Amino acid sequence: MEAIGWPIRKDEMVKEPRSRYYLAPKRILWMTEGEGASVEGADHLLEKRDAQSTLKPGKEAPCILRNSGSTAGILLDFGAELQGGIQITIWHTIKPRRTARLRVRFGESAMEAMSELGGETNATNHHAMRDQVIECSFLGTTEVGNTGFRFVRIDLLDEGGFVQIKSIRAFLQIRDLEYKGTFACSDPLLNDIWRTGAYTVHLNMQDYLWDGIKRDRLVWIGDMHPETSVIQAVFGYDDIVPRSLDFVRDDTPSPEWMNTFPSYSMWWILIQHDWYRQNGDLAYLKRQKDYLLDLLERLAAHIREDGGNTAPNPFLDWPSAGNRQAVEAGIHALLTLAMEAGSRLCTALGEDRHAGLCRTAIGRLRRYRPDPAGSKQAAALMALAGLIDPAAANRDIISVNGSRGISTFLGYYVLRAKGEAGDIPGCLELIREYWGGMLKLGATTFWEGFDVSWMENAARIDELTPPGKVDIHGQYGEHCYIGYRHSLCHGWAAGPTAWLAEYVLGVKIEEPGCRTIRIKPCLGDLEWAEGTYPTPLGIVRIRHDKQADGSIRSAIDAPEGIRVIRESCR
């Protein structure tokens, strides 16, 4: 088919990679009451209705907002975090204008949807409009919104006016993807955490792989590493990853640094390494060669003879930003990991000279051992880079005071470092306390930032904050995520989903394209765990059961072409 209608040709169009779904509200959380404003028939909005208007309401009774001198408003809860907007279908409004002015406020928490822009709670329209005034026509359907939200407040602003609403539906924009990777175990909380992490990343798989769907709708390459780790464990191959990697590459010509940070260019190397190990796509890797080799040369030029480095604009993560020693240690470890990954990629590409350059750089880096200065994130990265002993890092820094002091982003690497130290029970408790803490507060996706101390006397995000309770969304946050500007759906926070596949199911890739995988299950206090792991050769199916003597009996079904190495957990 050369054309769709006339004169539009198919080759003139770009196909939308996402699908659209409609959802009715789950709950009415609040509505105006009293003199001057009223809401009638609000429960009709909870009915599953379409968006086709008619000349008059028939069997389907309307929800009516009346402004008799005061704004009439209603707050809807759609039950889960969504990316998209809402669709409002109206029967009639007041004559003669035949339109209604509505203020629409989206919120990732109930209190954000009730907020005013600015002020102490820092409500914003940054990156996506979430607070706006629109006009809706009678006998018409109006769509508004392109943001991350769960809650919507709608107010009728026309004084002396009314509006008959047939339906208010959310539209969800999401890629239709099969969850090829799965996870289940004897602890239902961990199962919920795995699903929440998978859904968090899934929502951020939009035009490109974003960091957040309300704020930070950008390709932050460093933040992508936990996301791509989740994608590998849940979806397997998806072209959004190479498209996003290439987007940042093409947007960052040499000698610039990705997203302005040398550390984020290091993360690009690590993602390229892991993506090649997972998918074995040498043709794609070859297309990165010129950029990769130049980047490795530039990074190596910043390594001093004593092993320190002079890379500018150091950034590790936000909670570490005020600890200069921790930032230095974390960046040093990250650079070591990036040069190790670069060496392996250069070997795969047959670039022996650059592989040798990387090995020389690694030798210098290992002469220098900066102090992580009590930072769990920096200590974890140093342990993963082999700069300090994982058991010592776990005992002396990472395990001190439970989950306090970790970040949603680098918490994934804290878990991996604890896993390398053999502290699987400690990992599971950390996941339950930290990521489970968000679920206890009503989260359906994981947040940009979180501290367990915030939970004290905090109201849930799916309720209006009662007197004497703390509005956790409006009151807390630091750096770029203060108050309601704080994103409550951030892909970098989904690390446990990848970690549970890697350390509990025990899947480790030993050869590019998953041609050889190692299965090393570590159940900790779990009685059993099972799941699937996607590979280019098919789905690996895994079941582990703890025996009475503490040993683990495993059943593994791997597709033809995959060699499985079985190993017992320490």
C-alpha cells in the first residue's frame, strides 16, 4: 500500500512505536462541597464508558459540575502510575458560549494534583505540562496531557456555569512488550518489588529510554545502566536501547562528554559492554568502534601516572554530591570498570592497540586507592572494580545502619557489592526495607529519590494528607528533586528487578550472545525461587528449591545452543 487516503504516502510518515489504552478512574478521592459549588453523580465517572457523545444524556447519567460562584472540582485516582493524559467527553455546558473552561492538574501523588504551582512544595510544569487551563466544547471530546501521573484534579472555572460530563478516561501510552523474563519466590513482597521495577522501566520506554515520565523525560545515559540491566532481564532485546545509545552518541560529538559528565560517558561504555554480552551483536558493536576508541583515548589521557585522574565535572549521584572524597572514589572505580569493559570490547573488535591502552590505564588506576569516606555508593563501586575487598566494604561501610544513606540509582550497585560479598540475606532485607518502604507508602513505581527516614509519620501518596501527618511528596527531596518536582517514576530506581535475576535466580552471562551462562542460585532466607530469563537463543526456565540440609535443588531448561555452567552459592 503506497498511500493512506490521498495525498499522504506511507514513506512520509513515522509509525508510533507505542500503543494507547484507555482506563476509567478507580476512585473519587475528593470533591468540592458547600455553597457556591457542587458535584453531582461523580460515581458515574467510575463506569466503563466510551468517548462518543450524543445529543443528550440517555441511559448514561452525567456527572455535573456546577460553579455558582465558587470553583467546582473533583479529584480522580486511576489506580496506578501512567504515562499519557486524559480524555474528557462532554454533553452540555451553559449557553451561549457552549464551552467550559476547565483547570486540569495531574499528580503522581494525590497531594501533587491538589497543589498550586510554585510555593514551598515546589510544584512545577518542568519537562511536561501538568497544570493547565483548557476549553472543552459541548458535544465534544477533548484530550489533554502528556506526562506521568496517577491522580487528576479537574475544576470548572466558569462562574455561573455548569458542565455535564459523560466520561473522563485516562489514556496510557506504552509499548506493547512481552515480559519474557519473570520472577517469583516464597516472599510475596519481593515478587511485588520485582514487578514494580519492571513496570517502572516499561513506562520509561517511550520515544527513547527516558529517566522519568513526569520530569527528566530525557536520555540520561548514566541513569540508563540500571534500566538496560532490567530490560535485559525482563524484555531481552529491544531496539529502544541501541536507539538511545546512538542518540546520545550522535548528540555528543568528541571532545564533549555525554550529558556534560565524563562519568556518564563511562556509563555508555559499560552499557555497550553489557548489551554486547547479552545480545552478541558484533555488527552493532562495530558501528560504535570509531566513537568508542576515541572516547577510550580521551579517558586514558586523564589518568595520571600515580593512578589518579583529572577528569572534569565529577558527578556520581545526588546523595554523594556533598562528599568530595566519595565522589572521587566512586568516579575512580567507575573509570576502572569502564576501562576494563573497554579492553574487552576492543578485543572483540580486534583492536589490540586500544585493548593494550586500556590495560595500561587499568594498571595505573589500581595503584591508587581513594577513600570512599563512608559512602555506600562509592564503597560498592570500588568493591565491584576490585579496588577493595567486597566483604570488608560490606562489613565496614555498606551494611552500617541498614538502608540509610543509599540512593535509588546506585542502590543497585550496593546490592551487587553485597552479593559479591556473599551477603544475600542482607541484600534481601535491604530490598524489603528500602524498595518495600516505597510500596508501603502507596507507590506503584519506584522514585527518583528516597530515604527510609522519610517514612516516619508519613501519609501515603494515594491519600490526602491527614492533619498531623507528613506529606512525603511535598515535604521531602534534595538537589534537583525537591518537593513535588520529585519524580515518582524513575527508571534508575528499578535495580532490584535486575538483581533478583542475577543473584537469586543466579543468571550470569559468560559468553557474548548468552551462548554460555552460569547459574549460581543464592536463596538467602527464601524457600524457593523460579523464573525465566530471555536470551537471543530463547527463554531459559529456572526453578530452585531449598532442601532440608540447606542445599539447593535446581531444575534448569535452557534452549539448544546455550551451555549452562552450574555453581553452588557460597
